Amino acid sequence: MTLSEFMNEVARKADTGKTQINAAETRRVLSEAFILLSKMKSADATNVIAKGIASGAKKKAK
């Protein structure tokens, strides 16, 4: 999966009847998240990503 495909998939899942977030807004938020990650030490950024993946896995299991 490319970065663009990833962002598009996130945008599709984030835009619900409750949240109504469009693709441009989702891409902007993801872009800011990646900018913040790029400013972190690699170990810290990896830790944040690992925690996010673990959180997603818990939500998926429900």
C-alpha cells in the first residue's frame, strides 16, 4: 500500500455520518502527524507508532 492509498483509506473510514471529515481534512491531519513524527527521535517515533497500532488492534478485536 502506498502512502496515498493509506491516506485515502483513512479518509474513507474517518468520514462517517457522525464526524463528516472530508478527504482533504484527513490528509492535512495525517500530514501534521507525520511532521510531528519526523521531529521525534526514531525510537520515540517508533514507540508512538507501535502504541497506535496496538490501540487499533484492540479496537478491531471488539
